[in-house]
Amino acid sequence: MARWQPGTAERLQAAALELFATRGYERTTATEIAQSVGLTERTFFRHFSDKREVLFHGQHRLSEVILDGVRGAPDDASPLDAVARALGALAPFFSPERRASSRTRKAVIDQNPALQERELRKLADLGTLLAETLRERGVGDLAATVAAQTGVAVFAVAFGRWVRDGEERGFAEVVAEVHGELLALAGRAAPVA
């Protein structure tokens, strides 16, 4: 009966994070994750293709929020401002209730090179999608590429700061701080000769 209850994927994710954090990613099996919440391995694989995907489930929603944010930015917004506004729109995605599990997820990924590679791939894919979306807004190719890659860097730095021990500010506030620092640095930079 348990397998048909709502929230099965979320329960599996929470169990996986706990097991990965306590036992290690490599030493935890999909069967153990499923059994820890009273489910079968078969149920696990109905929701996730493998145990790695437990950590990356929901990536498409994150991308959709960012891309919708860029599409919804005012027409006169600069490419960097459109991306920063879109990243700020992730605040509900990175709510205070999710901070503890996000910290655990990051710690698990940081301890496994294959997971780090997957995380970097996720960020690269996001950069590609951001650049395409900026081009759809009429931004030139080079500007779209630079703004998208810069946006990915702002996201990565902001997320890393948001999950730091002791950090209590909301995600949008951290994004604004990182974006502001980027603009301050760019304002002090001299052109490359």
C-alpha cells in the first residue's frame, strides 16, 4: 500500500540523502533506499532511473523557473539583469525549509567526483538554455553567451553561499549580493588591451 501514497518520490529522496550522508553514496543501494521507507526496489525504479538521479531530480523545474524568469523580464532589462531577475525568482524553489537538505545534497556531491561531474554538466546545460533564451529575446550571440555563463557563475556562487553553515538569508537576497559584487567588479575592470 505504501507505494501508492502521494509524495513517494520525495520520501525516496529524503531517505536517499540521509543514507548517502551517513553511509556514503557508493555504499548505498537503490534497494536499501527503497526499503528504508517501506518500499520495493521496483517502486524506486518507477521514480528514478538510478540512485544518482535521486540527487538531480527536479532539475527541469529549476531550469523552467529560470527560463520563465528571463522570458518575463522587462523588455528594457539588460541581459545580465534579466538573468539576475530570473535567478532571484528561484527563491520559492530554494525555500528556508529546503536549506538543510540542500546542504546535505551539496556535501554528498562534493565527496564524489562522478556526482561533481554530473553537477557541472547540469550547470553547463543551464548555461546553454539561458543563452538560447536570451537570443530569443533578441540579444546578440556573444552577449547572450557571456550573460548566460555569467549567470551560471552567479547561481553557483549564490547557491554555495546560501548553503553555508550559519547562512540565514533568503536565496534572492544572496543572489542580489553576488550579482551586485559582479557589477562592482565589472565597473572597476579595465578593458583588455
